Amino acid sequence: MTPDKPEADPVDHLRFHRGHAHLAPTFGNDTFALKAEAFARFFGTPTFLGAQTAIVVLWVVLNISGVTHFDVYPFILLNLAFSLQSAYAAPLILLAQTRQAARDKAQSDADAQHREALAIANTERQAQAAQTTRQLLELLEQNTRLTEMTKQLTERIETLTCEMHEQFVRKT
């Protein structure tokens, strides 16, 4: 705090976003929800795609080469595994997209509220600046009139002083 400037109240820069904070975690705040969100996010990573590709290649190579025969061609068990994976992945991904859309909308709404608050504050500042400008112009006009009056009075005093001086000089 400086001596010539009082300390301002701290501004909460996230005040428009606080109302939407409950949308932060995609599936809620419980342990299952957090694990489900992490699982849904993992589906789109290069690690997942690489690991899945490696497993499928290993599966096919082991069954075609004859090292094992647990899922011979046409790989019905592998198709069943893919179907099971899709049955769980699709709803998780759709839920994540839906909740992300809700978060995006909430973020957009909060941003719109913030822009509106800024516009209102700006309009108020402009109105205050216009009022201050009008007051300054009025004060400047008053100062100009007072300066003219002071000049006229000074000239009149000088004239009267000269006249009085002439009167005194004549009498003596």
C-alpha cells in the first residue's frame, strides 16, 4: 500500500467461472468417475494405439504360426475382444464428449458474462469521463470569466488610481 494510493480490494478474476466449477471433472468427483475419465482419455493416445496394434499383431502371429491355437483363423475370439472393447469405449467416449460440450458451453457463457460486465464497466467509465469532462469545461469557463472580471477590475483600479493621483497632484 502506497501512502498516496489506498489498497484496492482484490479482484476475483475467475468470478464468472466459479458457477460452473462443478463441471470440471467429466464424470463427477468419485473414484470410479475419475478412473473412467482417465480410461476414456487413454483411448485416443498413441500409447494405446501402439499397444493395441502390438497385441493384435502378436495374437495373429502366434495363432497363424502354430505356436498356440487358442484362436485360429478367422480369429473369432479377437473379434469378440474388439466388440467388448467397443461396447465399453463408445459410451465412455460419448459421455466424455457430451460433458466436454457442457463444459465448453459453460465456459462460453462465463466468457460472455465477463465480456458483458466489461462492456458495462466500460460504458460506466465513459459516462464518468464525459461527466468529468463537462465539469472541467464548466470550471474552465468559470475560470475564464473570473480572469476577465479580475482583468476588468484591475484595469478599473488602475484607472481610478490614476484619476486619484491626478486629483492629488492638482490640489498640491
